[in-house]
Amino acid sequence: QLQLQESGSGLVKPSQTLSLTCAVSGGSVSSAGYSWSWIRQPPGKGLEWLGYIYHSGIPYYNPSLRSRVTISVDRSKNQFSLKLNSVTAADTAVYYCARQANYGDFTGVFDPWGQGTLVTVSS
Amino acid sequence: QSVLTQPPSASGTPGQRVTISCSGSSSNIGSNTVNWYQQLPGKAPKLLIYSDNQRPSGVPDRFSGSKSGTSASLAISGLQSEDEADYYCAPWDDSLYGPVFGGGTKLTVL
């Protein structure tokens, strides 16, 4: 059974870079037909897609954050990562990683999700 | 502000049927299938409906999805207290080349 687990710093200072990693177990980040996504949820608010990276290593980002986001994959460790630079308090959120399907009726489906990790931006 | 419009709240009593709407545009719902996610309090979202009206294994048939034009709906029949959660619609958006989420609907079971 595929499982995802986020890890990283829970507290980041304004203007610095947020860095998170999602470890994948029970499956491979190199599996064809899937990409690996990051989604966030500010406290008390809705979900926002940040971006994804194809199994081939090609990333796509939400245009609203494209200038600040980098998603990469480390096949040797079977994990993928998120970097968000120049953070502000508005970036405080629970950050989720998820597997995204890219085939047939499952295109765009996020399943499964990690449990999420809260990142607070504060000095 | 999401490009998809969901009512912020919905409610019903046990046993009732409730529907949650999701209104979009030609670049998302109008040209792509819709997925729905359920987020229980304090938990990560979980896939509830995919491809407009398909249920993943393990999701009760009390949950159903439909779509017409640029709008989609999630229906929950035989409402139960454990259905109290936030529900999000999420189609692919061709202009984003990525998925977009509705603002979410908080369902309260009275």
C-alpha cells in the first residue's frame, strides 16, 4: 500500500526558504502514469494546489506561485521535495504531498495523501 | 478566491439527502472530469468521487456525483453523523495545466 510522509522545518522566518520532503513507501516515484504533487491549506481555509513533478522529472507549477516554487525528485531516496522561497505569513499552512494520477478516468486524481505538516512563518 | 464556486456550508439531519454544488467554467468542469474529496476534521483529504461519478473502493454508495455543463454536484443520501466534514470539488483546469479546488463546503449533520 502506497504511503507518503512529509517532513521538514515547522517554523520558517519571513523572507527565508521553506523546504519540505515527501518520502514515498510502498511504491516508486519513477512509476509511469503518475506525478507527485504538493498542496497546501492555510489554517481554516481551503486547499491550494502548488505544483507537481512528473515521473520523468518535469515540473509544473501553479502560475500564482511559479516564481517562488521549486519541486524536485530524488529517485535514489524515493522521495520528492518542495522549496518555496521568500516566504511571508501568508504561506503559513498545512502542506500535503500526494500522488497524482495522469491516465484515463483517473487524470488529476490525488490519492493517496500524506498526513500533512504544519509550517508556520514567523520571526 | 477560487475559480470554482461551492456553497460555504450545507446541513441536514440524519437520514436526509443533501447535495453540494460546484460551479466552474469551460476551462475546468466544462472540459474535464470532476473529482471530490472529503476532509474529516483534523485529517488529510480523502478521495471520495473520481471521474464525475465513480466511487473508489470502500466509499459507500450513499455518495454519488454528477455533472452537467460547467456544474457538478455531490449527493449524500442517508446522511450519517460521520459524514460531517468539508467537501471539495477538484477538476483539472486546462488554463492552469493543473488541478483547481473549489472553496470547500462544510457539511453539518444536525
